Amino acid sequence: MGLDMYLEKEYSLWDSNEAEKKEKILAMFPELKRKPQYIKVSIEVIYWRKANAIHSWFVNYVQGEDDCGRYDVTCEELKELLETVKRVLADKSLAERLLPTQEGFFFGGTEYDEYYFSDLENTQKSLEEVISAPDFGSAEYYYHSSW
């Protein structure tokens, strides 16, 4: 129990150039032959556990409401989050202003301690991997959380 957070990447397999994969999928699911444009692949690209400052950022800049819903995240928003994380890691005095912690039911600690900054370091590394992926910009991204 606690705050679990996910960034997922979704793209349409039908729009890709992967003909062999399309044929395998259509063989496994013949009902898709009627509507092949609905073949989508969703992949979890980042998982966080109790990184409540990152969750707070998504609530404030993407969701608007903290309701465990699934929300679209633009590539620009992911770049903005990465830049914010980098700024805080470069100047830790900015943490409370730029990436404040958020209290909640089993949301983890609210101190600006080694765990907080470890979450930011892991977020930076993960976002850099997402943004440098060859399909960044052609995939759709979604954020959701649960607790």
C-alpha cells in the first residue's frame, strides 16, 4: 500500500513499419482484421514508488486533480519536468519552491533528504532515457498513480 506512479508509452503498431509483428498479432487475434488500426502497444517506461514530489508535479502541471486517473502527458511536459529536476539537483535550495513534497495517505516522507534527492536522480536518469529513445515524439505518453 502506498503511492505507486507510472509513466506509460503507447503507440499504434499499425502505424509502424513492423510488418512481421503485425502479421503475428493478426494471427493471434483474428478479430483485429476487421479493425487493425486499433492495435496499440502500451509499455511502462518509468515506475516510481512514493516519489511524492514528482507526483505533485504531475498533479499540478498535467492532471489538475489528484484522482488516480490516466492523463496524457506531452513530450514538452516531460522535457519541462526533466529541466525542473535538473535545476533542483544543481541547486538544492530550489527544492521546496520548484518540486515541493506532497503529503498523502502512505505517500512517503516529506523531508528534503537523501531519499528525496535520490528520487530526483532516478527521475532524471529515467526521463533522459525516455527522451533519447528513437520513438520519442511519435509515441503517446500517459501518467497515472494509485494508492
